Amino acid sequence: MLTPTSVDAFHRFAIAAEQIAATTKRLTKAAILGSYFTTLEDADLRLAARYFAGSTFPQFDQRVLQIGGSALMSALVIVSGAEPDTLQADLVKRGDLGDVATDVLSDAMLPTLRLSEVGEAFAALVEIRGNKRKIVGIVELLKRATALEAKYLIKLMSGDLRIGLREGAVEDAIARLASQPVGKIQWVNMLTGDIGETAVLARHNQLDTARMHLFHPIKFMLASPVEEFAEISTRMPQGFAVEDKYDGIRAQVHIGLDSDQSLHGTTINNVRVALFSRTLDEITRAFPDLVESLATVDPGSGLILDGEIVPIQGERILPFQELQKRLGRKTLTDELLQSVPVAFVAYDILYCDGKVLIEEPYEVRRSRLESLSFDTPRLKRAISQRFGDVSHLEQEFQAARDRGNEGLMVKHLQSTYKPGKRGKDWLKVKRAIATLDVVITAAEVGTGKRSRFLSDFTFAVRASETDPTLLNVGKAYSGLTDAEVQELSDWLKEHTIQEFAHGRVRTVEPKIVLEVTFDRVQVSKRHKGGYALRFPRIVRIRSDKPPEEIDTLETVRQLADQLENSHSS
């Protein structure tokens, strides 16, 4: 075992990353991580574990670098002295700007960059406002790095190491290093909201000292789609709970006494409230009207609720399009808040009275949720009904649609809450017009009044649940308002990877998720995935959904088969 040291720790981080990228075996990746972790002091171990898990800051820390591909490209041009066209050509060939850095930077530098210095540089970049000033900060950091270090600095700043590593593999490595079950590491990571702190606790055999910290998001449990009620009978023969599936924004609410001024959220009458989106971003400021209602709930020793933010009119839930009028606004006027009121519908409880409830059965969690004193126009509890079989679900499905909701959620009565997992304990029945969640991969300047904007969007699905390769399946340009198109165009210009036709066409960072609908799916040789959507239209921007959760090619294939069968019958 090497003596822990901070000197050149980031260079060794880069070497370990290279080794991990070179293998496809998860156990080998974990072994490489474990070996590297043993060489680090505690402070460096915190940073390295976070970086390998794909985060520059702890999960509970809402800071983001906000560095686009164009800023990284500009910085690399300055540091390398290479021609922009040369770098662009290399980027097309390599597909990753970090890899390009190793081609154009000199290896004359000695590896002396400390992990702590990288952490300090990232913290400083967060505070810098303005793209030009941010590029200066990036240049200063890259000038201190070797070519290999620069490669991984750029990858970290772009938000993806691209070495085939996920947070689960980092948890595996920590478990192996501490000779602990990986489930215990996952539990502590959830409690602390920091994989780095979890690694240090594991090193010192202090995992049992971890306690739940409020005001950092817990990963959301996800549902699997189901088309036929017969599948529900097969999976839940002893009965199940049924709730409406709401067409809003998934949100997690944390409520507690304001005992720590550094916590996220907003305080009203000594009660702190924070809301987090499905992407684990804080969205408290976007819903000040909800904060007022949530602050009236007695927090006891703390509450964490899972639910949905929906637009309302009196007791009636409105279509999602109404809520979209409020999303992405930098300023929320009183007029807008009054014209588009919202409610939070709670359907699960994850923490209450000092106890984490995620390992309790659904029935127990539901009972705790019903014990809470709230049911106001702005704060509701989802209605949960018990069914012994599927004989009445068709009627209930239609009733949910009549109430303005998407369909039904069906939940196993004994199901535990599995953060970040998509299993068969929760099933969603939508059966609406076919839609897909896709990610924008390229954008093109529009025509007519939209000729000033990038308004035609090429989109892709994932190759499979385990293969994140993006496969284009269509292009859409209708469905968004002019304001949405302009805001999206501005973002895409800032996150451009490569330009064609004098900037009229751009490949972009695949981070914007859209929900699209279409008339049919057809076989196509034009697209790598082998399918294309006919007459696609954008339903909405899914700012609540990360790219990792978009649909897969298998879903496209199933839709193609279903639509073909429906046309032929």
C-alpha cells in the first residue's frame, strides 16, 4: 500500500481514469479505484470519490460549474495555440474535447497538480460571472496541468468522464476497500448526500455514525411502463394500490426547523422548506407560492415528501402546458403566480420524526403520510385506493383521465422505496397517444420568423438501458412557443460542440430532454438506430428529466410493432 500523499494526486487520478477506461469489467474498475483510493489522504479521497462518481461537488451542494463546450474549446485554443479549425476537425474525429487536449498539448509540465488545487479552482469557477472571465479561469487551470491532467480536467468540467463508470461502481470500490456490504455504502451515501464523505467514513470504520441530513435530494424511485392490465395481475396477484398518474413536475420536498443557515431552501416563520426536481436540482425559488403553504406543515424533527407539482384551477388539475408558462422564468411576477397557481400533491413519505422510511413497505409509508395534517388547495395528498384484481382498472383509468391526469400508478403494497431504481414494484399505465422522451443532439436555424434561432432539433434515444450510445430517430421543429425556442436556442449556442454551414447547423451537448409525439414509427436507413418518427411534434421540454432517463431503442421498436399491429387490425 502506498503512503497517502497529496502531491501529484490529480495526475494519479488521471492515470487511474485511463486504466478504468481501458477495461469493460466492473470488478476490475472497482479494483483500480480501490487501489488508487488507498494512496489518498482523507481530504483528497473526498474529492476523488466525487469526481469519479461524476460530480464536481457533493450531491447536497447545489453549486454547478455552468461551463459549456464552446467555453472549453475557446480555452483549449488559447492554451494550445492550435487553430480552431484544427481542433474542430480533431473533435469530430475523437468525439471528446478532453481526448483532443492530449493531441495538442505538450507534456513538458511536471505532474504537481494537487486534488485540493483542482477543488479550489472549481469552486472559484462557480463564482465567476461572464463567459469571457470564465474562459480566463479555465485557461489558468489548464496551464498548470500536464496533457493527461488537462484531458480529465476538461472531462470533469464538461460533466462527463466518459470512462464507463457510474456512482454504483464507486460505491462498489468503497465497499471492497472497507470490507463492507455495498448496500451499507449505498445507505450511508443516501444519508449524507456525499459519496466523498461516505468514502472517508468507510475508511475509518465509522459508517454507523452517519445520520440523515435534510436539505439534500434523495434519488427518486422510478416506475416501469405497462400496456396491459394482465401484467399487473401477474406481478401483484395479492392486490395493489392505485393512484392517479399526474402530468406535472416530479418534486421532493424537505421541511425542517431552521437550525442551520447554510442549508438550501427558504425560511418562513423559522420553518425551512426546499424543493428538488427529478434531476436533483433545487427549484425552491421557482415556487414561492408553494413554500408558503409547505411552511405551515408541522415539520416535527424533519419531513421528506415525494410528489408532483401540478397547475390548478380551484380543485381541478390543469394540463401541463399551463405549468410550462412558469418554467424557466428568471423572474416570477405576481401576475404570473396568480394566473398559474400550482399545488403539491404528495404521494410518498421518505423521512419523518427522525426516521428514514424508505425500507418500510408502501402500506406503512402511506399510513404515515395520511397521519400528517394537511389537505389544502395548495397542498394535497394523492388518493390511494386498494384493488384486489384488475377487473375495475379500465373504469378507474378513464376516471383518472377525466380528472385531467395521465393515467394510473399501480404500486405493490409491500414495496420499499428504492432510490434511483426503476423496477416492477411501481407500474405506470398511460396508454395515451404515443410519446417518447428524447435528447437533442443537433440543432439547425429555422425559417421565417424563426430564422434568427436554432429551432429545428434533431433528437436521439439511448441504444439500451445499459448502453448510453445515442441514436438519432428524428427531427422536430413544432410545438414550442417563440419564447421557449429563443431560450433553447441561446442555451444550445452556448453548448455547441461543432458548427457546420457557417453556424446554421450545430451538434450540441446532449443534455436537453424533449417529450415528442408522432404519427407513426417507420423503418429508416437514414438513421443509425434503424427507425424514424413520422411527423414528430414537441409536447414539452422535460427540464425535470436527466438524459440518462430518456427512452431506448427497444421502446421505439415496441412502438413500431404496436402501431403496425393497430393499423393492420
